[in-house]
Amino acid sequence: MENDKVRMYVSIANQQVYSHKHASPWEYEVEMSRELVPVFHQLFSQMDRLEFRNFLRSHLPYVPYHYDRDNHDVDRRTMMLYALVHEFSDDETKKFIEQLPYFTKGTPKIPSAPVQSSN
């Protein structure tokens, strides 16, 4: 049962995963186990919370965004999303994603910690 794959349509821009091709605009078509869909939803939910915290932080002029941990956490989750799409997509999509700055020589470049934390 866990090997049953379904075709899903992912929109990273809209932070959604669709089961129907015509439900809404999407960027990537993936074929994966249905058990992985909550992973996408969890990453999208985390990004939403982090982006709201970034919005609140943006009103503090003494903390530049590039030193903010939340900003790096959003980047990290975006990289994770592209790594997931890369894993379960077709060859053409894989080639496109490998050209993004998130990948180095065909492997995902997901940092484990922010470059500099905000203190």
C-alpha cells in the first residue's frame, strides 16, 4: 500500500499541493506516495508562520533581514521543498531545479544552521 504513488501538483508560490490538475495554478507535477503530502503541508505551514514573524520583524529597523534567523529558516524550508519536488518529479523538472542556486552539482544545498543568528 505504501508503494502506491499518486500524481500531485505543487505550487511553491501559492504554498499548496493539489490532487487535481485543474484545481488551481501549479508549478510542479510530482508522483509520490500520499503519505508525503503532509510533509509539504507542514513545510508550507512553517513558512507561513516564519514569514509572519519576518513581517513583524521588518518594522524593527535595527535588525537587518539578512541577519535574521527567521529569514534563513524560510530559505531552508524553501530549499527542502525544492529538494522534495526534485526527488519526485520527472527528468525535465529535475534538470530545471538543479540549475537553481539551491543545488550544487545535482545535490541539494540545505544549510543546517543560519549564517548568522540575530542577537
